[in-house]
Amino acid sequence: MFLLDVPVSAAHDLVSSLAGALDALGEPSTAAAIVLFTAAVRLLLLPLAVAQARAERTRTRLLPQLQALQKKHAKDPQQLRKATADLYAAEGASPLAGCLPGLAQWPFFAVMYQLFVSATVAGHQNLLLTHTLLGAPLGQNLLSVGLFSSGALVFAGLLVLLALVAWWSSRRVTVTGPMGNVARLLPFGTVAVAAFVPLAAGLYLLASTTWAASERAILHRRIVAIP
């Protein structure tokens, strides 16, 4: 059995049920169901987002000590890694905590991607592939709909919105130096990905990154305010 068969089947049933419940919306009902599916995923991952915000607070507080360690062990990377790990251990924190929400949501994105590239799900025709948003098939990507088709306008709107969210996210990066430059560029990777995945997966990315950016702003402000 393919690794994603069961979760893809479950996602198919959930998205289909949500779309049915939103049938009053008409054509956008399935797109709205994908957004609700994404919101449910982000709510599930909320504890990891809280841990991420706390980790950022810890990193900010420890920054002077980390910079001192980098200067002290500039010629000994192995000792620097050990000293950094010891510092985080003494604080009861982990430098990996900030990566957890992003890593944890990618399996859900993979399920959404697989759902909208699969002709059949659980041995039955995947009728979700026939659904559209403003005329653009949810199961096709930008290249398959054609760069000069009406569906391309939907993708253009999606890419513009993703770029705006990425810009907003990149402006909130507080890390400095080369790592900071990389961190500011990473959010724009969603724009490139969305150009080559089905529209449904692109909608998932838009909803997820918008949620993540808003969540980070709210949690960071509240947790940093805690003495």
C-alpha cells in the first residue's frame, strides 16, 4: 500500500464533506473547504507554534551569550556546537523548536498535493479533480492550464497573494547575518512551489502561510510580553 493512501483517502472524505456543507457558496465551495482543512491543520499544530514563539524569545535573550561563544570558539566549530548545545540545555530549550511547525505541516501539504494529482482515491474516481475555482481546475497547475488562458489569471492572483505574504513574513525576520538573509528569502519559496503544483495545493500554501504569519505575529507579541 502506498504510504499516503490512507491519509489521502481520509482527506478526500473530509474535503468532500466540507465542500458539501458549503454547497451554498457554489463553485468556490471546494476551495473554501481546502481553506477550512488547512485551518484545522494549523489549529492542530498550535502547540508547536507556541513552542516556536518561546524558542524565539529564548534565542533573543541568549543572543549576547551566543555571540560571545561564536567569538570564543571561532576556530573550533566542534567546540562551538558543544558549547551552544550546553547553553540551550542549561536553559531547558532546543534550537530546533523554531523549525517544528514548518516541518510538521509539510506532510499535510503532501497529502493535499497527492489528493489533487490522483485520478482515483480508494479505488473510486476522484471527483474533486472536476472542481474549479473561478474556472480554473483545482487539480491542474499553471503550466497545464496554459499561461494565456483565463485560468492563468487565477494562478496569477494566487502567486501575487503568496508573494505579499512572503514579503510580510520576511520583514519580521529578526536573525542577522548570512542566516538572516537566507531566512528572509525562504518565505518566497512558496511562490515558486505554487507555480508547479495543483491549484488546490497552492491554496493550501496560501492559507497555511497566511495563518502562520498572523499566528507568529500574535504569539510573538504575547509571549515576549510575558516576563
